[in-house]
Amino acid sequence: MFEFAWPWMFVLLPLPILAWWLLPPYRARQASVQVPFFERLAAATGQTPQRGAVVLQRRRVQMIFAVAIWLLLVAALARPQWVGDAVTREISARDLVLAIDISGSMEQADFRSADGAALTRLDGVKRVIKDFIARRRGDRLALILFGTKAYVQVPFTQDLQTAAQLLDQTQVGMAGQQTAIGDAIGLAIKTLEVSTAKQKVLILLTDGNDTASRVPPEHAADIARQKGLAVYTIGVGDPAASGENRVDLGVLQSVAAVTGGRFFRAEDGAQLQAIYADIDRLAPAKLDTLSWRPKLPLFQWPLGAAVVLGLALWLGLWLGAARERKGVLRHA
């Protein structure tokens, strides 16, 4: 569809007419030859000397060209453009944080992948999470790793390939041998403070119990609830083990309940894959719809036409003046 972005510029169209009516005519003084016998020369020719002015006559073609050039210039100022059909795009309005336990207990090789292979807990978890990351479309994703300390491995990004690569480089014990669940939740809250997303989700996976947090997980969960952060917790490992190897299912259940999330228990790769699929279903991404219409500017066409007409008019006047000068020389 053709339209003008600034149609109000057409109010300038009568500007030359107003200038013609209101401004004084252009006057120029020219040098002349003085003769001492001017009165006798005038009497001999039968003319009466008087003050006056020579009014140059404009040719009709000059006026036509001038009007056309002005119309084209005003049309260019009005910014003509071609507006295409509306384009609609849906984008995710969700920020998603993955918190992964990399404490010493994640090195135990008792995790069965979906194809039955025996893997360490961390390697099995990384396989499932990399598939989960690959399915994100439009989500902003952040990755938090925690052991004795919690740190941000990947800040919020939509570069899923880089996030998967950084997850693949993760090794057991990089953050210490103990488990700090509460600190991981607290770091996720801090990471999400600058988020303007309508939906904020934390998926926390651990195989241990909280032994190193400065902030108890229950207290961190209460703060998360106040901030509107839903926490989905996943427990892997053995709840009957002792020490660092015992997964505290009660704490994970409590954290999920307080924040409006949900708790899951995973014993192998197949269950873990099903859990992440359930999370996709339980916490579907909220979508924002963006709509715009592509616009192709066309002002260069009337502007170029005005320049071409102006050059043509100047060339025509110059050639006409040159012919007149040659005619005067021939008569002389």
C-alpha cells in the first residue's frame, strides 16, 4: 500500500504563491554608459527620458518546470513509502534459569541413560539437559552451577548453542564438593532481579542435601515466592544414603510447594527426560506478539526527478541565452 509518512508537508504547496504576493519584486542595479549629449540624443530619436525598470519576461516553460520541481520537492519531503503486509511474530516472555548440582556426589556412576548405558550422574544429567536446551525457542536461558559455592556459568542469553557448549565443559567439583541449595536459589533470585519477563522459572537439580548454604533453602524459597519466581526441583540419587550422598527430598518438596512449582524424582535418564517434558507442559512459555509492517522509502524518486528537471531547465536556459548572444553578434 502506498502512503505518505508526513502528509502534513503538503501544506507547503502554496508557499511560492504566498511569496509571489507578499514579498517585494527582485530589483538589481546595473552600470550604464553616460554620454554628455544624452538629451540631444533622446530628442533626435523622439524619446522622452524617464526613470523606470526593465521587467524580464519569464517563459511559459520556466513556470511549468518551476511548478513541477516544487511539487516533486514537497512530495519528497512528505516521505512517500510503500507499506507491505503486516508481519506477526511471537516471542517468548519467559526467563528460564537452570541450576545444576556439580558437587562431589555427582561423580557416582550409577545413572542409567535412556539407552541403558551406565554414566556418572553429571554426564547423564548433561545429556538430558542439552536436549532440553536445544528445544528452547525464544526463551532467555541462564545456567547456574553449584557445589560448595554457586556461580553463574551462563548469563541470560538466547544463544542456545553456546549455553550447551558451556554446560558440556562442566566438571564435577568445579564449585566444591559440598552442596549449597539455598545459595543457588538466592543466586537465581539475584540473576532475575533485572529481568522484565512476565514469566520467571527456576529448574533446580540436585543429588544431595544442603550442607554449605549461608541461606537456608526454605528461607530462599520464601524470597523466591515474593519475587514471583516458580521453582521446579528435581531430586536424583539415593535418599537412603548418608552424608553428602543423601538427597534431601523433603527440602526439595518444600521449596517447590512454597514457590508454586513442583517436585520431581528421577532415578534414570528416561525418567529425567519425562520430567523435563512435564515441566514444558506445566510451565508453558508465555508469548508476546510483535506485529509490524515493512516500509520501503520512495522519497528518492520524486527528489531525483526534481534534480533532473532542474538540470534540464538550467541547460535549456543556458542554450537559449547562448543562441541569443550569437544572433546579436551576427546582426552587429
